[in-house]
Amino acid sequence: MITLKKQFILFFFIQLSVFAQDEFDKANIFLRNNEEVKGLAKISGNKIRFKKLENFKKETLNYKKVKKVVFDNGKTFVFKMTKRKIILLEELVNGKISLYVKNKVDHLFDFTGNTPKSLGNNKQTIYYFGKHGGDQVLGLLSEKDDKKIYKEFFSDCKKYTDLSMEDRAALGGMINAVKFYNENCK
């Protein structure tokens, strides 16, 4: 007879194996020593899993070795610094103001019955703003951060600050707001 503890462990490892499948995509890795390496890569948290060819051994790369990763599908990932840590972010817009995103997925489970049940995933998207060429980014985690980001990144542009709140909302989100700034401000 399988106990509840054994069922949970079995369920956990089945779920883990589903989420940990190796899906490598073609990419160019730009190293800190200014070399460029082509191969297969995938993002795993704040690390990059890399192999030169399909049957080659996997390497784990981090911020000490890598500047950025550019996948053949056009997605670019870069290492940036927050106040507390170094994180790997997807670059959405590169310009005077750059916009990055980090998607965090929490796997939710219900442990109230005899067997644990998956309740699905909770996906959280966090946007980060940075200045061109800088390594520091500021994350949009709360309304307080929204005011800091506006003051630090957008307040120096009269064309942007003269827009009404409705006009800013009409830009259609952060990507378009950053693009507007980059195209219309010094």
C-alpha cells in the first residue's frame, strides 16, 4: 500500500520531470571576454544551460562569464543588477531607456485530500527599467516603484510629461511608453 508521503513524493517527481524537460534552442552567447559562441541554450532561472551541439555535454553559465544570450527567435536575455542581486532578464526594448521582463511561475498544489492535486500555475510578470549601457535596473513591484520609475526615467522629457494620463494609457502599455520616450525625448 502506498502511503500519503510516498504518493506526494511520486507526484512531486512526476511534476518536476514535466517542468524540467530539456528544450534547447539555437543561440549566440556573448561572453564577458568579448568572444561569441554559437550553440544550443535554454534559460533556467538565473542561469543559462548551454551545449555546443545536440549530443555535447551541458554547461551551466552565469553572469560571471556571460554578457547576453540572443536566441534565433529574436529573444535576448541579459544579466542586470537590482539593489539586492544579479538577475537574468529578457530584454524587450533597448534604447535610452531599456525595458526588461522576468516571468516567475509558481506551481500551486492542494494537499488537503489523500493525494496532492495540481491547481495550476500562477504566472507573475515583473518589469524592470534601466538606462542605456547601465547594469542597474529598477523593478516595477509596487505603486511606490511606479512613482520612482516615472521620476528617474521619464520626468526629464517634456513631450512625455505633457501627455495626460489618458494619453499615456493610450500608448498601450509599458513597451509603447518606453518606445515613445526613446523616439521623442533627448
